[in-house]
Amino acid sequence: MTDNLIAARILELADRMGLSRADIPKTCSITKDRLDNLFKRPGAKPNTADLQALAALFDTSEAYILFGGEKPS
């Protein structure tokens, strides 16, 4: 479990796709270190390039990753 809501949403999206946390850096351009930082720091946010890569990977909006709400279809 993580205190970072962004990291929690990333895990939820990964789980829906059958991906583990370890799989994420293998499937998009975010590095393991930058992903780990999101889970270690409660207020951490992905940089623009990482946010775009995650949104593309999970086929969702950048806003959903950052703020939550209803997942766009």
C-alpha cells in the first residue's frame, strides 16, 4: 500500500491490465527509479514525459492519473 494517491491509481490501472509494478518500466519509458520515487514520497508526481507515457500505457487521461475521478472510457 502507498500513501501517494497517484501511485495508488497507477497500481490500480496496472492491475486492471494484469501488470505488476515491476512490469510498468518494462512496458513504457518511465524508469524503475522514477516509478519507485512515486511510491516512496507521498507528494511525488510524475514529470510530464512520464505522465504522458503512463497515460498512453493505461489508455487513460493524464488528469485521471493525477486527480482520479471517473476513469475515462
